Amino acid sequence: MILLAAICLASEPVRGWGLEQDDGGFQPGGDLLQWRWGTVSSGPGAGYDGRRAWAVGLTGNYLNDSVETLTLPELDLRSTAKPALSFQHWHSLGDGDAGWVEVNDGTGWSRADPIYGYPTALGWSGSSVGWELVTIELSTLAPVQVRFVFEADLTGVGAGWFLDTLAVWDGDVTPPRVSALDVLPDSERIEEAFEVQAIVEDDTGVNGVTLLWQTDHGGEGTVLMTPGEGGSWVGLLPGQPPDTRVSYHALATDGANETRQPTAGEVSFRVYLPAPEALQGPSGRVAAVSADLTWSPPVSTHEVLGYEVWSAEALVASTTDTFATVPLTGGDDRFWVRGVYAEGEGDFSEPFDVQAIVPALVSLSPAQGWAGEELRLEIVGDHALFVQDEVGVAFGEGVEVESVTVRDVDRLRVHVRLDPAATAGVRDVEVDVAGGRLTLPAAFSVEPDASRPRLVSIDPDRVEQGDSGTLRIGFVGSLAVVPEVSLGEGVVAEVIEVDGDELVVTYSVAGTAPVGEHDVQVDDGSRIFDGVSLEVRDWRAPVLNTCGSGGGVPGAVGVVAAVALLRRRRLGDAG
């Protein structure tokens, strides 16, 4: 049954029955007297306009194998020009069961057809789509009787047949019937007009049909449809850009009554550019800072110029290929890809989730170095998975990485040398691992050479082979711990103490220590101080006095003693 809009009150009401206050004086009849008036507690759950109605099955399923009638009070319509009966009805009937209307104008009961006919040969059967409005033309020749007839066969039952809001009118009370309105499918037709057709009929003639449309982007308008053949009316909806949903309905009028199709809501379709397909990437949980995604091109009549990959409402990759490397943030990273066409952006694909543990750099110590110095830095990560010989570290131009030592999966020891001409400023630290590149932004500062921590003095600054004693080394800067001191080959720093801004170092020099300048380095595990040198001199034998009193004997004894002392020293060195 076609749904019709409410009657326009341009017609004159002759008589009406609201049925909310009383039963209207209707008379039930038939085999089992199943027509009853009262509060609806089954079927539609309520009347059309209120709680009460007449029904077969008012409080539960009707009984089968019966014929039931409901007769209205007699109507004298001889003073009317164009009488018609209207009513709202709801039905849900078992197979083979049906309802219809009969009229008696004095010549006997005969079936009366609604203005647009019954939906089946039996009459009304099956189920209605909610409450439906029906109009039936009546005679003006004599007093008229109207009755509703319900017939149930031997098998099957249903919720019943319900009547409400009955009225008799004088005039055109039948709105147009829209028996078909095109439901357009989603389309790739970008900026092209869309033809919509409707089949409209009316008992007195269709006055006009209008399409009212709107989009989800705020566009709206009306289109006057033009008549065609066979009751068809045609209108053109304007073209739209991609990613636009168009909603519309039709209004048909005969000049006195109006029908909306659909009766509620809208018909809609979407203008779109297709999405890529089969987006996929790594399965299971991965430990990485990035992931490789792939997809298949969209199936479209439009040329794809490229692709965009999005995550958390942010663009993370653009490419002309069907693959991309995307950054991971940890947890469940969700990605979509869409095509970029000359006509605009396409739909997003189905999402793909990557479960990731994302490695990260946590800290760098020390966080500053001076141009011209050497440092031993410690880098701490989280889920970094450092592997020896598979890690690369970079600080930017002017900072040379001498060596990298993996202490554990989340800790690196890095020996760096800063060029004296290194540009002062803040640097990012980058560490390449198997899962990708890790970055610690603005983590390291290069300071100018003039303020560099360094060694500034050494006292004494000269020693001889075979000597031992104490040195005092002055420095500028701070020490993390009591440092190690290197005095060069053959010179051993035995005991080291910190005394304010000086180091007190007990040393010994091997008899074979290389003669010349030895660079001094102080290493506290993080910073290597330099800037002074220690000179090692050759050992020289003492000058012996051979002119002593008492002749030459004492002089000879002195030479022997000197030779013996020299031998002891050399033996001691050899030991």
C-alpha cells in the first residue's frame, strides 16, 4: 500500500469519528463478533490519534475461520457534491486472510474500491507499512451504508486489522499517489547532474511535483519536475563534489492536497571517489618506530594521482606508490589511506591497526660539550633493543663519533671528539637501530672553545727517567668522579686525590720512559681534560770528584761507588 500524506483541509468535513471518546456508534457483526472498540494493547500498540480504535485483534491475535463486519451509521450524502470516506488503518494478517470495504446505496452490498485500488486481489492482506490513509468515493443518489468486512480462513492468524480517524468529506480529499520515486545509488559521477524520476497519479489530476534536496555540506535547493509519459515526472539534481551526501524527497500536489514521498525521512545517495583496497602492514606486536604499509589501487573510472596515509586525524605520509613507511607512536596505531584524484580526495580505506612497542631515547649525559674536547657520553633508551655493531649514533657536523659500546639493550656508551671549529648550538641526537631511527630532540649543546673545561697547569712540569714523586695538576671545570690520569708511556699515576681545583698525583717514571713531551689527560668517565704536557728527561750520571786529598786512591773509590750506584738503578729498572 502506498503511504499518503494527511488530507488538506481545503475540503469540507461532513462527518467524523475520532473514536477516542466513544465508539462512534459503529455496529459489529459476523460469525464471532471479533470487531471491538477500546484501548489498543496489541498490533500497532496504540490508535492512530490516541489510545483507542476499532479492531479485529484489539488485545491479541484474532481467531480464524470467520467473517466479521463493522457497519458505520447510515449516511445521507444527497446534499454533497463529491462525498468521500477517509480513514487510517493498520493491518497484519495471516496468509489467505483479507479485509475490504462494502457500500450499500439501497441496491445491496457491493465491494467499494479505494480511489487507488486494493493492493491485492483479495483486498488488504499481508501487512501494512505503519498506519495508512485510504479514501473511497461515495454515492450521492441515496442514503448510503458503509461497512468493513474481514475474512479469516481456516489456517493461520495475525495481529489483526485496526481502524481510526474516520471522516466523510465533500470535495477533493484524495492526495496524489507517488507510487515510485527513484532511489539513486552512490555514484562516482563528480559534478554531474542526476536524473530523478517519480510516478505520480491523482483522481483529479496532478498539479505539480517538486524535489527538495540538501547536502551534508549545507547545500540545498528545489527542483521543479516536468511531466513525462505514463504518469512519470522527471527532475535533475545538481552535480556535487566528492564526499557529498545528497538527501531528497518529493512533494506532489493536486492543488488541494499534497503527498510527501517518502512520508518521513529522506532518500539519499553519496557522491564519492573510491577508496584504496586491502590496506595491510606488519602482523602481531612489533618493536619499531615505523612500519611499512601496502595497499591496492582503488577500482575507479578516475585517475589516481597519489595517496595520503592518515593516522589520528593527521597526515603521516604522501606518496605516488602503493606503499609507504609510517611513524608509530606505540600501543594501537590505526591508519587509513585515501587516493588523491584530479577531482579531489577519495574515500578513506578500511583502517589497519599496528600493535607497536615504540623504542625511544630517554636521556643523554652529559648534555653539553665544548668545541675541541673529547667526551664519553651515556645514552639511555626505552625498548631500544641496542645491539653491538648494529647501532649508529650521530650528533651533526663537527662532532665525530670515535666508538659506540652497547652496555645493555637500553644503554649506550659513546666516545666523541668535538672539532675545535664545531659550531656552537643545540643538536638533535640520532641513533639508528634495527627498528628505525630514534631521535632525542635538542639533547646536546656544543659550547664555544673559550669556556671549555681543561687542564691549566702542572707542577713540576719536568721529570727524569727513574724518578718518583708528586705532581699537582690544575684544572678548570668540574669532575664527575675522582678521575683516571694518563701521563704518557712509562709514567705511572699511582695515587690520585682531588684538592679543590687541583689534582694531587703520586707518580713514578720508568727508566725506559720515552724522553720528551708527554700529553697529560684526565678522564672522569664523562669528560677527558687536556691542555698540559709533562716533559720526561734522560737520566744523567752525577759528576764525580777524582781530585780528593790523600793521592788518587779516594778518587778511584768514588768512581767505583758511582758505577755501583748506576748498576743498582739499572737493575732496579730492569726489575
